[in-house]
Amino acid sequence: MVRAIGIDAGGTLTKIAYINEEQQLILKHEPSTNLQEVAAFIDAHPEVEKVGLTGGRAEQLRQLVTTEKEFAYVVEFEATLKGVRFLLERENIDLKRAIITNIGSGTSVHYMNDDTYKRVSGTGIGGGTLIGLSALLTGVFNYNEMSELAQQGSRKSIDLMVADIFKGQEIPAPLHPDLTASNFGKVGIDLRSDYKQEDILATVARLVGEVITTLSIQLAQQYEVDDIIYIGTTLKDHPVLREVIADYTVIKQKNPIFLDDQGYSGAIGALNKMRTMKQQ
């Protein structure tokens, strides 16, 4: 038996958070092309009278539900903050102020100040970019395969790096030899057609990760905070992207935080908001 449901219907994935009869938090997801199956999941639980909804495709999902339900809509940014707060508490992380970078199809960046938040920036570079650009350049369309190949690849034959620019000369601070001077820059210098799939996929992950991290770091500096919380299902099962983000954040003297179940922040927030409203 399901006691409560919260759903984040995003552009690429629809995340579901629900409480079972044993009061356990259960998390699952479906591609947002399968909204009919998500609606069927809701319809299959007549004992649940109210459902928390957030995300850009929430209304599309609601229209597919055939049983009588009360839907509690939660603003996406509010749901995300509530979910992050829940996960921080669950992991015993005491944090009042931070930048929250939510990597979905694109990327949205928020400033968290205790229990308040505001959206401070965003970019169209995100998980959709990682998947789309990888597929176009390599013909690999499966996300898990992209991730596995990227772990086997190296960007050093494709990216132009600071070390390549200085070629053995002393590199002035604050530059670092492993920093990127130009993403895909070596291709323009030495045009070839024999680049390995795994190297291309590793390089795409680097490009996406660096753009997201650079924006996050600039905002952390602007708001004078040290911690950046990176969330989103794009980070799940892609160690290369996660490593790029973590390493670059540390190089720039900020603290990267990756929460368990961070891809479900919106769904968890919608669930908690709905349960709070139900108790009032």
C-alpha cells in the first residue's frame, strides 16, 4: 500500500517519490515519454487521495490520471529546495548557505539562504546537451553506454590544454597545466577523422561539466559562499561528468557536495510539501 506520492515531471525524466506502508521512502523514475505509465501508477493506488506535483510536464501528467485525486502543485524551485533540505538533514550536513546547481536537460542555478532561495542563473547546457552532442558526434544513443565509453576515453588528443600552450615553460599562477585552454581545440589544429568514440565522449563530458561548473563557481564567488551542491539525475551513473565537476570546483577553491538520491530532490520536495499541507 502506498501512503503518499510526490512527482517531478521533467522534460526528460519523471521522478517519483512515495511513502509505503512501512513508512519507507521509495524512489523510481520513468522517461517522460512514458507519462501514461506514471499515470497508471497513480491510478493503481486508490488509497492515495492527494498527489504532490511539480515540473514542467505536471499538467500533462494530471490530465492522464483517470481516478479521482486532489493534486497539490508545488513551484519547481520550491520543491527542489525542500528536497535538498530533506537530503541534507538525512545525511547530517548542517549547511545554511550554498549554491544549488540543478543539472537536468538544461541547468538551473539557485542561491540557498537557510529556508529561502532564489534562482540566480541558468544555462541550456546540461544533460540534454551531454546526450544530444554525444549521440550526434559518435552515433551512441544509450546513456549507460555513453558513460561506460567515456570512462575508457581521454580528452588529451582533442582538448587544447594550458600545458599545450606553454609547452614546457613555467605556467604563471593561477593557471594550472590541466586546465582547458580550448574545448576541442586540438581538432582545429590537426584535422583528422580517426578520433575514438571513447575519447570524443570523454571530451563532451568535460565540455558540459566545465560550463556548468564555471557558472556555479562564479555565482558562489558573487554570493560569497564556499559550498556548491550539485544535483540532478544527469549525475547518476556518469562518473566522468561527476569527476570533472568535482575536480574543477576544488581547483577553484570551492567545496563540491553530491547528495545521495540528489536526482530526486524535486519529487521529494513535492512529496514533503503535500504531506505538510495534508497535516494542516
